[in-house]
Amino acid sequence: MPEAINIEVTQALTPVTVNITTGIPGMGVPQGGTTGQLLAKASNPDNDTEWVDPAAGGGGGVTDHGALSGLSDDDHPQYLNNVRGDARYPQILHTHDDRYYTEAETDTLLSGKAAATHSHAIADVTGLQSALDGKQPSGSYAAATHSHAISDVTGLQTALDGKAPSSHTHTASQITDFAAAVSANTDVAGNTSARHSHSNKSILDSIQEALTTLLKSAYDSAVTWISTNGTNLVNHLSNTSNPHTVTKSQVGLGNADNTSDANKPISNATQTALNAKQATLTTTHSAQSGTVAMPSAATWYTGTSISLTAGTYLISGQINVSVASGSAVPEGRITDGTTVYSSNMGQPPAVGSRHMPISLAPVPVVLSGSATLSIQGYLNTINATINGSTPSGQANVTYITAVKIA
């Protein structure tokens, strides 16, 4: 009978039990032997073995690592054990302080954040629509960089006409208190004719006479020139047809466009704002005016219809179904004959002449080409009608509406 031997391996972190079962002797392994003996060859032929005692001096020895030269009791620091495990490594089950988040907490926090790259509709930005509504309509903006002619600025020419040229002079009489300032200046006053005299007055008189003659000659020449050329000068000054062919660049107006404000293009900022606005929506609506008989049960009957071109629509509607007698649960749907885009059931039961409005919720529909969409009614048990109005006179109770959004 085999015998189980339990061997505990203590070098690992967790004790491991290995079961070794002894059996009958194998080839080359003799029976017998005692604890501590070794298996050795008895002769050269195969399988000739025997149990022998180990050579003297082998085995035994020191089992305490700290007793060996150069080693300590803990000579394997690369291995984790229960003693140093807490100090060198975190425990498998441990907690973090409030500086850290768990994966679940991180996911919760991130789920409430927007993507790094995202956009907003105008309605998502508080006050943006009101701000845009208060802006100048398109077509009334000047370019971001523009200029104006003098005549474009009200009152500018009149203001300029009241100014002196950039280079000009003044007479003494045009300067307030000039004479008093000169008289009060000792350097000037000390050199005036009133405060000194010349021993030879005749010299001064001759100089004065010469200057007077020169001034009179210059004055006469100026009068003669003005008399001869004055008309031409006046005509030239009053000529507004640009007699010197001055260009707009020469007067600092190189970027000016000769267009009215009404014809100037809108700015880039205005165009960007306009591009973000919703395009004008196109709505197609059809209401049923009369009634459509539903003579057979469990059959779909068509009420009003609309014809649409390719595009993206928001489709909705309502159908009013009434029964002549009995009770039933009416149904309604919007379809193009192949695809059902919206459907709903009425409130049960519809009992004798009762009108049952069935709302068909708005749904987005993408049409790749032209299509006709119809509203249909259905009863599974009794005959009925699709109505355009109610007995109380309420009209348009059966209709289909399509709003084109792209």
C-alpha cells in the first residue's frame, strides 16, 4: 500500500505541501538504506547501485546564516517576507488618504467634464443670443481696416477750414500781451531806441531810408505779381478736380475703398457669428379636411400625406380615429409605404362614436431622395374612420408636419 509523505517547503511566502508516495523499488534503486545515506554506483554495469554513508566532513554544517562569515540573519533582502513586507512594500489591501482618488471616483468626476475639444451651440452660452441680436445687421459694417474721405466725416472740412496751416507765422499784434512782455524783459527793453541814443543820428536815418526803399520796392513787386497772376492763383485754389493729380496713397488713404457704407462687406467676426446661427427652417404641413373610411378591421388606412425632397427632417403628426360601435384600441403611424418612422397606440378602449386622438412623437428622418410620407390608422377588431375634425367642430385633428433642419 503506498504511503504518503508530507514535506513543508518554508522558503516560499506561503507553506506548500508536496505529497510524495513511496512505491516498489525501481530499476537500479535498491531497497533499504537509512536516513542520511546516498545512492552510489557499486560497479560499472548499469543498475548496480547501493546505499552508502556520506564521506566524513560533509553534511550537517551551520544552519544559521548569521553564523556564516560575511552573512547576516536576513541575507536575502531581494525577497519579500512578513517582517519587512509592511516597511518596504504596500499591503495588498490598503487605503489612500484624500490626496488620491479611486478609479470609480475618477470616472465619476471625469463623466461630468466636457471633452478637451468640444463646441457649443449659441443657446449653450448664456447671453450670446441676446448679444448677437443687439449687433448691427449684416451689410452695415465697414472693413476692420478702412479709411474715410474728408467729405465722409460730417463737419470735418468746416473744422479744418478754421485751423491755421501746419507751417505759419504771427505778427506781434496777433500775440496777446506780446508788447507788454517785451517791455518787461530788461534785456530787450535795455536795447530799445527809447533807452539809448546814437551820436550819429544821420547814419540811422540813412539806414532807415534804405530799408524803406527796399520794402517799398518789394511791396510794389508783390502787388504787380498778384495783379498779373492773381486770377490764375484764385482759380487754382478753387479747383477741386485734383489739379496736382494727388493719389490717395500720398495723403495716407491707400487702404480706402471708394464704396458707400451700405455696399461695404461685413467683417470676418460678423460672418463667423452669422455662420453659427441656425439656418431658416422650412416647414411642410398637411391637415386632413374630411374623413377616411376604415371598413375592414386589421387593415392600415392612409389619411393625409406630404411630399418631401432629399434632406433631414423632424417628422411629427396626429391621427384622430373614431369607431361607430363596440370598442377597440386604435393605432397610428407615419410611413413612406416601406419604412415606419413613428407609431403609437391610442388610449383603450375606443367605444362607440368616440374620437381617439393619437399623437405621433417627432422623430428625425434622413431622406436620400424625394419621398411621400403618409399618416395611417389601424383597428384590429372593428370598423372605424380617420377624421379631419371632431363632432364639436375642432378642425385639423389629423395632420402630418415635417420641419427641414438640414
